[in-house]
Amino acid sequence: MARRRKLAARDPEDGIPSPPCYAAIPIKFSEKQQASHYLYVRAHGVRQGTKSTWPQKRTLFVLNVPPYCTEESLSRLLSTCGLVQSVELQEKPDLAESPKESRSKFFHPKPVPGFQVAYVVFQKPSGVSAALALKGPLLVSTDSHPVKSGIHKWISDYADSVPDPEALRVEVDTFMEAYDQKIAEEEAKAKEEEGVPDEEGWVKVTRRGRRPVLPRTEAASLRVLERERRKRSRKELLNFYAWQHRESKMEHLAQLRKKFEEDKQRIELLRAQRKFRPY
């Protein structure tokens, strides 16, 4: 029974193992590698009524993407099938695209360890059909497009992790200028809309006051907590109830006993340290 399942999971044409509804594309890291690694691909599709931001007829879903295969190398491998619009690697399948943020050459997102999945979007639906019929093996690292691996990749990653201080300062200053401009525009827009009713006649109430709010620091937070503690202590009714009066007496007696024991120990210590002993 297990042998029949294994045979059913193989491609009948070339014997390449593949899961159901997936096509297998063999790839090799370089020409020196003898064994092939398999990418399992299929046209991206979702169930009826499920929303997905990926184009249904132009997106190729790829499984079993190895760690050394980057977005650029995957786009180059599938460029023979048609013009590739975008390639995105993810840790696990997702129905929505990740938000496109402006990438910095100094601050890179944390890489996903291990194998990944990929969504490849072609400009035309024919690219997906061509990718499903693609035969291999395809080479990831070639003489014209070398891909670093092993210790060479570690050295390159370490060298890239050390930024140029001057270039980093320029990028940070540019980002802060854009951020300050954005905040100024939002404040100006909010000031213009302050007190102006909307289409339904509602007026938006903001928290803007005459005095600007000071930033909350650790010292300011401690002062606020101390002020609240003193305010609560003034409101408390001390020795108002009988049980409070009884507990205060017991605490006072316990403190007297403790102080008496400490005084006895101190006297014994002084006696032991006394040098003059007449008898």
C-alpha cells in the first residue's frame, strides 16, 4: 500500500517525486553538484469566497525554496518562462502581500532561517503555464551570476553588516527630515480642521491644549507616582475602625520588642569589646 502511494506521488513522465497538484522543477546549486533539489510549484488559487491580494492567474506558488536561493536568483531561474513582475519569499504561505516599505541598505529585515515559500508574479498568465511545464535541472549559481555560500557568504554578510558612518548619517538625516515634514503637515491639517463640522455636522474634538504636553521621563513618572501616593495617604482613615486600632497597637508592640532585642545585642557587644577588666 505504501509502495502504491509512493508511485502515485511521482510524475509519470520522468519519475520526479512531487506532491499532488504540484509540478516538480529540479535545480542544482552549481554544475559540480550531482544531486538535484526540487522546487514544487503550482498556480496560486484560493477557495471561492476567500480574498487574496495575489493575482489569481498570474501568480506561481513555490514550495521547498532552499536558503541559498534568493529572490534575485529565483527571478532569474523563472525568467525563461516570461517577464517576472515580482518575487517575494516568506516563511509560510499567506494570502496577502507584505506591505511594501522603503528598504534601507543599512537596516535589513531578519532573514528567515531554513526553507521558505515564494510567490512569483508574472506579467502575463502564460508565464505560470510555462513554469509548470519547465524542465530542469536549473543552475542557481553560474559564472555570470555567482551565488555565495558557506564561509564566503558569512564573510560577505559580516562585511555588509558594518555600515559606513557618513552614509548612515546621511540616510538617517534624510529620513528624519521626511518624518518631520510629515508630522508638520499632519499638524497643519489638524489645525485647519479644528472646529470645522463635517458633512453630518459633527465637530471633531482634539486633545490639543494651550500648554504643550511635556514628554514623560522616568523622573517625572516617579514624581507623579509619589504625588499620587501622598494623595491616597491623606484620604485614608487611620485608626478609624476598632480592628485598625487593634492592629496598630500590635504593630507598635512588635516594634518595641524588636528594638529591645536589638538594644540587648548591642549592649552585649559593647561588653565583649570592653578592654578594662578589673576582675
